[in-house]
Amino acid sequence: MQKTTRPLATCGACSLWLVVLTFACGDPSVAAAEPTFPQDAHGEWHVLLGVPATHVGIADEDTGLIGGRVTIEADRLTLLPPGDRQQPLLTADCKLLSEQRVDEKKRPRPGREAEATLSGALKDARRLVWVTSVLGVMHVKILATQPSAGSRYESDAWGPGADTLYLVLRRQPVPPLSKHDAAADRKRIVGKWTALAHYDDAFLKNPRLHEKRTFAISAERIDELNAKGEPVPPPVGFWGAYKIAEPAHPFGGIDLQLESWAGGGAGLMGRTPSLYAFYGDDLLSIAYNETDRRPEEKRTRCEKLRSDGNLNLFILERLPNPPAATAAPAAR
């Protein structure tokens, strides 16, 4: 008797098994869904800046979230308040969008965008965008609505708004606000510092995600340094002589003698009454007014540690001292 074979393609049962095997083993041409946060972002982060804190029920909108904690999992972000309280202020359950943000020329914008279902102080469906800077600082913004074309928060801006919560996070814990002590602060302000984040124009600009800015503060002045460690005079900034002044509760007062140009090239700023705050010995925030063009004797100290269109804000971290050179052993 002649034996015949049936082509695999005509075998309904075999075809069914092939379909089952394809689903069970996975089709290599179809990538698995990416998590919102990759493995290296998981774990605990700490809040350097969280504005406006009123979005999560904290009255101090500028500094009330500083020192809070954020835990990150593959598709979840949880925000906890400063201190020992364990009740979350906010939880965001996320799903990474399949199409990520691009500009008008179809170039990728900084950050990854996800749908976020919020619970806690904020609720409902939102959008969450996050990015890390070259210094390893994470920037997160949570939007109440999908950014529209032309929206001021649609591009590279990372600031807060009436419907936007903005968080700046680092891995290391953030100490509580230090008590102002003029004598001690004159000593601990001295050193080299790097800008973890810095802001101009009401947070509306990209916080220089790819820049590294270094400052040297002596007992008399502040200078920005170039890559060779030499002082440089950029056109706008808070370099120049300074003097620790009377405190402006709860922050310290500092009078900057700015050697930079005012907005629009209006001339050197001169004396600018400003604010500073230490969080421990190695975190320093400075806020100064770049738009007060009144005579120097009529200028008043800014009252908020923030950037709001008139005030600029720098968040500085002390650079460790280089290890001391050890002498080579004497030849015998």
C-alpha cells in the first residue's frame, strides 16, 4: 500500500499548534512592552525641588517638598513627604507611550512620556514625563492634560504650572534646612560647587540637562570656572563679590555684587540683595533678582527661594576636595 503525506500547511490541527506555539514562545519580531522606568532608575530618590508643593497639600509651595522621598519601580512612582511619615502623597501608575515626544522636525525631545493614573493628592489620568541630566539628576513633570502643540510645557520646558507638578530628584538623601548662622555660613560657603540645576525665566527653559557648570566661592567672591578651572565672565549670572547679610527668615541673606549684565543688556547689575539656604554642609541654593534696575540703595531682598520670571535659582552641590598628593618614597 502506498504511503501518502499531507503538507503541513493543509493540516488544520498542525496550523493551530503553530499558532499556539507562536504565542507561547513569543514572536521575536514583536518586542515586549518597555517599562516606563528602566532598571537603573529603580529604587529611592530624594527631592531637591518640588513645585508647587500645594498640588500635594503642602502649604509652602516653594520649599515644602524638599527632602521628600520618591520610590520608583518599573511602572510606578510614589512620592512621600519629608520626615518619617510613610503615607504617600501621590502614586502614579504608568504606561509608557508607544510613540514618544518629537519636535517639529521629528527629532526626539528629552525625556520619556507615559500615561499616568494618579491616586492620593492628585487623581485621574495624567501625563508623566521624566529625564535624567548628565549629572544623574532626575527631572519629572506630571501634567494634568496632554501637552498641545504650542503649549509652553510641550517642548523642553520642565517647570511647574497651575496643572503641572515638577520634581527634581537625586539619589542621596537631602538634609533638612540648616539654621542660618552667619559666622558658620561664611566658612562653609567657601569651596567649589557644581550646579545640579539652575533656572531662569520662571522655570520655562530647559534646566541645562547636558551642561556641567562649576563655581568657586572664596571668602570674598563667586566665580564660574571653565573646563581648565579658570574664572570666566559669562554675560549673565551670579558671579562677583558677595557679603553674608542679615537673615531673611527662614533663609540666609546674601548681598551679591553682580558683575554680569542685566536682562536686555541694561548694564551691570551691581548690588543685588538675595537669599541663600544650606541643606546640610554640601547643598546650597541661591536665589537672586535679575530684573530690579532701581538704584542700588533702593533694592529690596527677594522673599522667595524660587525662580519666577524675576528671580533666578541655582541649586549647588559641593565638589569633594581632590585627594592630597602623596610624596613618592625616598630612594634608598
